[in-house]
Amino acid sequence: MSNRTDDARKRAQTARQILTVAQMRAAEQGLMDAGHDVHALMQRAGRGAGEWVRRLAAGRSVTVLCGPGNNGGDGYVIAQYLADHDVPVCVVAARPPQTDAARRARSLFAGEVREAGAALSQEGLPRGGVLVDCLFGSGLSRPLSDDLAALLGDLAAHHAMRVAVDLPSGVDADTGALLNEGLPEWTLTLALGAWKPAHFMMPACVTMGAVRLVDIGVEAMPGAAQVLARPVIAAPAPDAHKYRRGLLGIVAGAMPGATLLSAQAALRGGAGYVRLLTGGEAPSGVPAELVVSRGALPDLLADGRYGALLVGPGLGRDDAARAKLDVALASGLPLVIDADALVLLQPGLAGVNGLATRACVLTPHEGEMQVLEHNFGLSGEGDRPARAVALARASGAHVLLKGPCSVIAAPDGSVTMGSRASSWLSVAGSGDVLAGTVASRLAVTRDAGAAAAQALWLHSRAAERAGSAFTSGELAHAIGGALAEVLA
Ligand SMILES: NC(=O)C1=CN([C@@H]2O[C@H](COP(=O)(O)OP(=O)(O)OC[C@H]3O[C@@H](n4cnc5c(N)ncnc54)[C@H](OP(=O)(O)O)[C@@H]3O)[C@@H](O)[C@H]2O)[C@@H](O)CC1
Ligand SMILES: Nc1ncnc2c1ncn2[C@@H]1O[C@H](COP(=O)(O)OP(=O)(O)O)[C@@H](O)[C@H]1O
Ligand SMILES: [K+]
């Protein structure tokens, strides 16, 4: 492989890593050890961010708000970059620079700097096209003081567009918490060097607008969380047949609607054959493409060709539901466990110990997650990625923790974070659609991590394709179009 291809692949990998503040400091130290200095990194970061701001400003005036740390230092580099490109720019220094790199960056900025404070009345504050927030980045250690929060709020209110550099000031980088009330909304947020957890966590991520990464050459950090990637999915092999493509069994339960929604999605998620496994009559409204197999579940599963099973949507929580879950667990098949089946799942059940030895995905929403944490004796402490990892470790299954920002955790502790999905997904049945999609991908891939990641992406993309005010049935139908977009 050529060096250039190798390099491009490495950069594509590092472009997806999400680093905590501690990991970012370690990465920065790695760059120092490799002979870079903070000044050079700041120049690279500031110029990269400056180019984004220049394009957004399109000739309008820019105000850069600089704080005391290296985030402020980036701001002076951005301001000089803009001045070099004939963009009218003014710096407001909220606090004087406190680091060597920030002091040096300020000394290299030849333009106008207004010192914030009593001397700078509200009338003296610049108003313009674009505000660039370089007040605080990853070094924020406490809420903004009242004067800084007021300054930020005032400037934000008087600029048509607002760009946050690295992180919006007032956001905790590791948790996505907002440390102040009434923080501004941003048009664009430019992550420097690597993504931070806050870029993918509520509530911070909804304030950030579009998010983009500025590369400064940070190396791959082992164990870092990753951003969910757009998948590449292969078309069926030329000699494929329906079983080889993947036979999925969906365990029917008390409420047929949820099961059928899952099936509608599964039929479009790539599996070659989807069967509804029912002990009773076929529910009404079964689409022609969905094969209904009737009989006792153990007998139905005696067919050795199943690639995966889905149990949970519409299952119910009675004894009959428990019995079906037991059979599904005992089958040893790759499994997606959702909805009611999650609530019934207990570490003591036969077959639960075997989850680690097969491909298995649990797909809880927040309420189901809390029940699982209780049943598995977990504390539920920490942020969502940490909680998902704790459950994945305890259960041996992959965990897809759903929400506006969904997280996938593997039993080995690795974490994948999804970008914010359409809030139109907050409609009854959209979780059933996700479960059906995961199960369909599991029947094809037999790989829990791949199935969860592919399905999460397809679900989110299907919501974009479905637009607004869609029903979960329409969402299920949009899964096929999303899949078509990512065919290899
Ligand atoms: N990592 C890299 O490779 C690169 C990183 N780069 C950039 O560096 C940024 C991180 O820089 P940083 O560590 O200097 O932190 P930053 O956010 O500027 O502020 C810290 C200062 O603020 C202070 N302070 C904190 N909270 C406060 C508050 N509420 N109110 C008042 N003061 C408060 C705190 O002092 P404290 O009082 O906590 O001791 C400290 O003095 C990062 O986001 C990125 O933009 C790039 O240049 C390229 C390479
Ligand atoms: N506000 C939101 N923004 C983005 N995605 C959301 C939002 N609310 C819910 N979702 C997604 O919609 C799905 C809802 O699943 P779930 O709560 O199980 O619903 P149901 O049980 O009705 O099927 C999940 O994939 C979740 O990530
Ligand atoms: K900032």
C-alpha cells in the first residue's frame, strides 16, 4: 500500500476518535514528544478554524472573543488569519492571556484588541456578522462568572452567526453538561484536533449547530470512543440465496403491532428471509412478504438455518412471554433483545451466561436501561457511555442505548457514539423499527457490533429520508432507501 493511501486511512480513523480531556492531554503530550510545540499546534488549529470562519463570514465583519487559556490563544491566531485574508476583525479580550502560547499568539496579532471590563461599556462592544467564541475550550473548570456569561450572551445576541471554537464556552467537554443557564446557540462548532464527548452528548450537542473537525495531526489513541461511521454494506453475493443471505426469526407475542413494525423494517434491512414465529393465529395485517410459521417455539427453532432471532417487540410480560424468552436464550442463536424482553431479562435466567459466547444486542431506551441496571446489580452511575459499557461487561452482550444521542458499547469496553438523530424519531414504534433493523443486519452479518452500528446509522438516515411527522410504519419503509445509499 502506498504511503499516501496508508496515511489517508490513518487520518480517516483518527478523524472518528472522541477524546476526553485527559485523553486529549495525553495526545497533546504525544505530539510534544514527537517534536511538535504548542505554538505550532495552536497555529495549525487556529488557521484551520480561521479558514472555516472566513468562508462563513463571506466578507462580513468578525468579532473574536478570547479567554485566558489556549482556547483564547487559538482566537488570536484565527483573528490574524482573518486579517491576513482582508476580513474585518476585532478581538475582545475577556481576560488577559495566561499561558505562554496564548501570550505569544496575542503578541503576533497586529489588529485591534478591546479589553473587556468596566472600561468597555455595552456601547463599546463590537456588533457584526460573525462571533467567534474562544473564551474557554476543554480547560473550562467551573461555571462562567456572571460578568463573562453576560459578555458572551450580549455578543452572541448581536451577531447574526456564531462559531464556537473547540467547544461552546460553558460546556463540560467530558459530560456535555451546560454549566450555566441561558448559554447561546451556535451556528457552527469546530472541534480542534479530535472530537470530545460533549459533541455527541445531550444537552450540549443541541446547542452546537453544525459540527466540524479541524485536523491538527493528533495520533490514534488506543481505547478512544469512536464516532458512528457511515457503513458500507455489500450487495448479496452473486450466488446468494435467501437462507445464505440471512434468515431472521421474529418471536411474536401479545401485541402484534410492534412485532409487525419490526418485521417491516427487517424486511428492508437486508435479511433474505424474515419469519414471524407464532404459537397462535397469524395476526391480521401481515404483509405478503412476511412468512408466518406457526407452532411451538422450540419446534420452530429446530430449523437449523436461522441467522438471528429478535425477541421483545410486542412480547408482553406474562408467563408465556417469559417462556418464549427462555427458549430464545436457550437457542444459542445470535439474538436481539428489545422492549419487554429487556425487562424480563435477569442474570439468573438459563442462557444469560451464554450471551458472551454468541452475537447478542440489547437495545434499551433510558427506562429499560434503568430496569436492566437494577436487575444486573449495576449502580447506574456515570454518563451514558459509561453506563452502557457497564451493562455490556455485566451481560456479555453489545448494548445499544437509545436516545437523542444513541451509544453502542461492546463487552470489551469499546464505545461508538451516534450523532444527534432527528427528533421526529420520538414517535411510538420507532424503537421497534430499530430493533427489526438490528436483527436484520445481525441475520446477515452475525456480528453484533457491526449489526448495531449499521442499524443505528440506517435508522437515523431513514428518519432524515422520511422528513417530518412520519409514522413509524413510514420510517420502516425508509430503511430500504437508506440501505441503498450505502451499498458498496
Ligand atoms: N490539546 C491540544 O492539543 C490543543 C489545544 N488547543 C486549544 O487549547 C484549549 C485548551 O486550553 P486550556 O487547557 O488552556 O483551556 P481553556 O479552555 O483555554 O481555559 C483554561 C483557562 O481558563 C481558566 N478557567 C477555566 N474555567 C474558568 C471559568 N469558568 N472562569 C474563569 N477562568 C476559567 C483556567 O484557569 P483555572 O482558574 O481553572 O486554573 C485556565 O487559565 C482547547 O480547547 C483548544 O482550543 C489548541 O490550541 C491546539 C492544541
Ligand atoms: N428526541 C429524539 N431525538 C432523536 N431520536 C430519538 C428521540 N426520541 C427517540 N429517539 C429514537 O427513537 C427510538 C425510540 O425508541 P423507543 O423509545 O424504544 O420507542 P418505541 O418503544 O415507541 O418503539 C430510538 O431509536 C431513539 O433513539
Ligand atoms: K470556545
